[in-house]
Amino acid sequence: MIIMYTTSWCPDCRATKQALSTLGLPYTEVDIEQDSSAAELVMKVNNGKRSVPTLVYGNHATSMSRFSITKLKSWLEQVGLHAGSYQT
């Protein structure tokens, strides 16, 4: 399952959620403003930056800040996920 670390005010978070839904890829959302341990994890995987959205799948994490569908699809390919082929 993809975990997406977000904030309520983030336009890139909304775009990433919409893209994942359109691609048929389920995700769990965690608001880093509501969960301090999640905020720490985001900072750890993003070299000290509170960059959202941050996507985590297994041992793979990346920021989708400055969202683009190309950036998302590239990361999905790197982690072995493809639209319509999600396996739980």
C-alpha cells in the first residue's frame, strides 16, 4: 500500500491524490500536521525538509512536491507499481 504524507492545504497533495485515484492505485493518507511522528519521517526521507506530498511504498520514498504526472509515473515504475496492476 502506498502511504501519502500530506497537509490539508497542499495543492500538490490534492493533485497527487487525484492522479493515484485516476490510475486506480489505493493509498493511505497521513496528515503530518496531525501526526508529529509522520512529520519527522517526512523530514528524515527528504533531507530535513517538510516536503509534501511524500509517497512511501515499502523502502521507497519520494517527494511529489511540484507535482507532475510524469514524475509520479516515473516513481511508480521505479517501485514496480503500474496503473491497473496494483497488488495488495
